[in-house]
Amino acid sequence: MTIFVESGAIRRAPYFMFDKKVYAGRRNTLLDKMGRTAAEGKRGIAIFIGNAESPAQYKDNCYKWRQDSSWLYFWGLDEPLYAAILDLDSGKETIFADDQEIDDIVWSGPLPSVKELAASVGVTSTAPYRSFDSAVLKAFAQGRRVHFLPPSRYFNMMRLMELTGWTPEDIATVAPGEGSHASRELVEAVVSMRLIKEECEIAEIDAAADIGIEMHTVGRNSVKPGILEQEIVGKMEGVTLSKGWGVSFPTILTQHGETLHNHLHDKIVEPGKLLVIDAGAESNSHYASDFTRTLPTGGKFTPRQRDIYQIVCDANELAFSLTRPGIAYRDVHIASARVILEGLKDLGLVKGSLEDMVNEGIAGMFMPHGLGHNIGLDVHDMEDLGENFVGYDPDQTRSPQLGLGNLRMARVLKPGHFISDEPGIYFIPALIEQWKKEGLDKGFVNFGRLEEYYEFGGIRLEDDVLVTENGARRTGSGRLPIQPDDVEASMQ
């Protein structure tokens, strides 16, 4: 880890970097994956455009700064208006950016020079930012391939439109070979690298997990009837700002857990409810954590709440026990769905053959999302490059079923994968009514009994998991209480 202070420069914020050998090694690996060759112009160039500041209202009042994650992975520099070219034939690396002018120093403080910053990530060649365009256009004029990743920010989209003359749809489309689109070869190479976390990354994700565990602990300790949800969120997010960069995604804290991504925090906590808290931290190194716990607002589960909670808890534990190298996470999702259906059948909410229900995707009505996703520099790691490229092996296809079809990580697991384990059960009246009206349950659902659960809400339980050589482990130095007795004890 490097906190960069050089030539008397003062950073505007904690500035994290790995050793420059890490970044140089990654770029060298990328060269190999893209097919290094001595034939000039055969492979072309790979271009990387870092993010720019994004105004919230007027140009000097911007949203909180966040660098592009793929840029951070290969080039490490956490500053706006940087770009880079990696020549895939010669191996030459060039960073394009401008040194500060006096106005920048007056308002933001001094920084190291571009050349000094580039040297800190192992790059010796630098050029002004405006030179980037001419270098890319020269490559096009020479008939060389120009590889780029699909952009997630509109600024980068517009920059690529200016350089290529292509439409936004072309630029966002990933396809193989020559053509007006983002480079499939580059996407697949980057995904293959970022999916498997290095030891230095594992340490950072563990650190982000510890911040996440602390924020959830503060949140749990703040839950009491009569408090405004927003107050709990404020206390939780304060932890992430005092210990790291902030939240890794907008906090979900709600007594209406049947809405999967409910970001409203305007309700008073009422006794007898279930409070879903899905929240994570982003460390100063920009690695993410993501945990979910569901708490009884009064400190004790009702019998009905405990019955459903235990099913979800069992599904979470089973998924973790199955997680190991060589197993497809798609199969882990299906095994968790089987546990959920078995538990619901014991309660009389579904009926019939368990295997038939699993095969027909009946679990999707109760868990319409997938079991998990990849975690890394983004909380949904690399999904800006395309969910299927990130979460599916070449021989896998998405299921048309609700639930299984929303699975973001289906791959055969390998050591170094970081994934979430987050089963849930939700009683969504509109979805239940649709299945009832259209007969989508195929006779397996006891709708009469389900009407008693229309006000229940939902339950989700999530841990972050690292796949190891021999199995898996959960991230961080501890684990948030999850068994119902432990949750109740922790809330006293």
C-alpha cells in the first residue's frame, strides 16, 4: 500500500495504490492475453479512458469523485481526466494527462506532476491529455484495431463517439472481431483477470468487509421502535465515511423488504416488523463489501417471522457449505432454491413434488433474484462490462425462469472468486397475484394460505465469500449474527 506524498504535494483525499509492480504485472498479463506479437499493427492498441468530474448542479459542484474501476485496476491513478494507451504490438505504455495550472493549485492544492504519478505505477511515457485523441485517430488511420471497454459513464461514451464516429449503441455493444463496437477480446481478457483476486486484493476486500461489519453493527444497535429509518442509515453511513471512501452502493434499509431495492428511509420503525438492511462499505482502495441482515424491529421474531427466517438462514448456510472450486454457482443457487421450497412446503405454502417444483422454477416467485454476484472493485464487480461475460462460462446460458434467470454469477467456481451468498424469501402481493391470474405456479402454490402473508414483507441474508483452494471462507475478521437466537441476543 502506498499513500502518495511527493515533492511536498498534499493529497485532497487518502490516495491508495499498490506497489507499481502490481500494475506493471497486470498490464503485462493483459498483453499476453491479447496475443502479443512482433507483427506491427496486427493486434492494435487498447485504450483506457478514466472518468471525469460529473457536475451535480453547476460545473464546480460535482458528485463525489469516483474513478473508473478498470482504470484503477490497470493504471491505479485516482485522478480525473486521465487516459492511457497500451500498444498491443510493441508493448509501449503511455499515460495522457495535464499537469496542474495555478488555478488548480489555488482551489485544490498542489499535486505531483503527471510524470511523477505515472512513474508510481511503472509508466515512463506521458503526454498531454489532448494528445490522446490524435494518437487514437492515428491508429485508426493506419488501419490498426482500437480495442476499448464498453463505458459506464456518459462522458466516456461521448469521448468514444468523438473518436470513432460510432453510435452509442455501437460503442456499448460487445462483439468479436473488426467492427463498430467495444472489443470482446479486451472484455474477456479483463474479466478473466479481475475475476480471480490477487492476495493484495483479498486483503483489501477483507478490510472493506470489516468496515461493512462495523456499519451493520452500528445499524443493528440503533434499531428501536420510534426511530426514523433515516437516522439509522445516517449512523451506518457515517462509519463508512470515517473508516473508508463511503458506501459501496446506496443503502437499502426498509420495513418493506418485499421491495428488493427499497431506498426510501422515511418510515418510523414500528414494533413487530422486519427490517431488511442491505448495505456495504467501500474502502479507500475502492474495494467493496456487501452484507444483508434482516432484524425484528422489536428485538424478537414472531413465530411466523422465525419460521420464514430460519428457512432463509438454512439456505444461506447450505450455499456456503457447497461453495468450493469445481462447483457451478448455478448449481448452488438451485440447491438453495430447493431448501427454500422444502421449507415453504412444510409450512403449507407450496405443495407437490419438490423436484418438480425446483425444475419448474417455482422458487422464483419467492426469490426472484439470483443467489449472488461477483464482488471486487465494484460491489457488482465488472457488470458494466456485461453480466453474461462476467457471470457465465462460455458453455452456460441464462435460464428463462424468474429467479434463476436473474442469477448474476453462474460460473464454475475457482480459487480467488469473491462472491455474495444472499438467498431470500419475499411475499410480493403484485407478483403473487400475477402468478395466480396467469397460472404460472402450475398448481404448486397454495394461494389461499399465501394471502395470510401479504403484509409479511421479505427476508434476505447475505455474506461475502472467498473461494479458496479447498473450499471457501467468509470475508472479514468476524461474522455478523445470523442465526435467529443470536440475532435476538445481539439486539438486547
